[in-house]
Amino acid sequence: ADRLVNGKRDETYGLPHENWGDTAEMMTAYLHARKLLPRDKAIDAHDGCMLMACVKLAREGNLRQRDNLRDIAGYANVAERCDAGE
């Protein structure tokens, strides 16, 4: 997971806090439109990573696969990098 999230992804997608910040804004807009999140609330980059980890947790509950575990670790690593402003 470390090699995947700390390698060429920065070059390809930009720094995690910027890319995941954009992703969180999109997730927030969707949640607002669905009236699942009040307009005065928003999720941040860390939240976006954790939501993606939830997707992998759900998949792992259905079928145990190394890929799910690696991705969960990767999302946790990216969340930490987002918190550090990387």
C-alpha cells in the first residue's frame, strides 16, 4: 500500500490533500443534493479517504481478498498524508 500511494500517484494525480480535497467537495455536493448532509456541513479529505475505506470494508465482508486489505491500508495512509497537508 505504501509503495502504491507514495509513488507515482503524486505525479499523476497531485498531492493527496489537494486531490482528496476536490473529491471531498464533490462528495459533499452529492450529500447536500440528496439532503443527507446539512448545507452548513462538509466532509474533508480525511473523511473522503475513510468513506472509501468503508467501501473496501464492505467488499471484504463479502469476499476476503488481499486487494481489499491493501486498499484499506492505502486509504489510511493517504488520510494521514492529507492531515499533514501533503
